[in-house]
Amino acid sequence: MDYYLRCSDIHHFFDFKLILNFQFQFMGVGTIYYFKLNNKILFSYSKWNHINYDDIEIICESEAKKSCEQHGVIIYYLNSLDPINSRKSFSVSDSSLLFLESEGVNLLHENVSQYISNVPKWINDKIKLREVMSININYPNWKDILEVTIPKKWKVNILGLGD
């Protein structure tokens, strides 16, 4: 038997960890957790014990989707990679990047088509528009990435050397 939480059910729980445990046990491995932090939408396929959830609000998929409908609104994917060998954040250009276990040359050999069906269509659409940013929560100041704004105008310096 499948059990699902509706948005209205979430507001009746008092303990955030109780909600995560309920979802994790009954909804299976493919569960996507949606959060709101500082009016930014975050999502993840996992939950972690080393994050302080006091300032993070759990939301349902429909609320996350509605908050990100506008073009240009970035949604943040939370990953937990080794900070020594991985970046603090990066733009997600393909749905396979949501399932990284490590960063390295092995990314060139990934079969990317297998991951598309594991990601909701609206998130795949955001990925195609380059509106999904992955954040590594193993960095101590990972929340600072949420406040970074993308410049409207870029300054590019080009240096050429030749014969």
C-alpha cells in the first residue's frame, strides 16, 4: 500500500523530523524532499542528520512548483559530496548531475538517458533553462550560495599570445 502526504497534512505535524521519517519510510527511495529557506526553493533526494533544520521549512511539490513557475527563478538542489574533491556549487546542465556520487572523469562516461525518468518534468524543464543550481551542503557556509546574484552584465578579459 502506498502512503502519500498532501500539503494540508504537512501543516498538521509539529516535528519536522517526524515528517521526513514518514516520507522516507513509506514513499520509497525516489522521494524528493522540498524545502524553503529564505524564500528560496530547495530540493533533494536525501535527508541528512548534520543539517540544522530549524530555519528550513518543508513544503510539498505543488508549492515548490508554483514558487518556481516564473522564468528566471532558480531552484537549488542539495547534494552531499566530499568538499575536498568537489565544488561548492554549480549549474545543473543535465539531470544525471542530480545523482552524482563524486566528481571526476567518470562524468564523461555516464549514461545520461537513464536519469530523465527519475526527475519530474517541471524540474527537467528548469534544468534545460539552466535554472537549477546544485549546492554541496558539506561546505560549512553552503547557505551563503542562496544569496549570490547572477550579474546581468559580465566583464570578460581576453588575453592572446601568439607568433
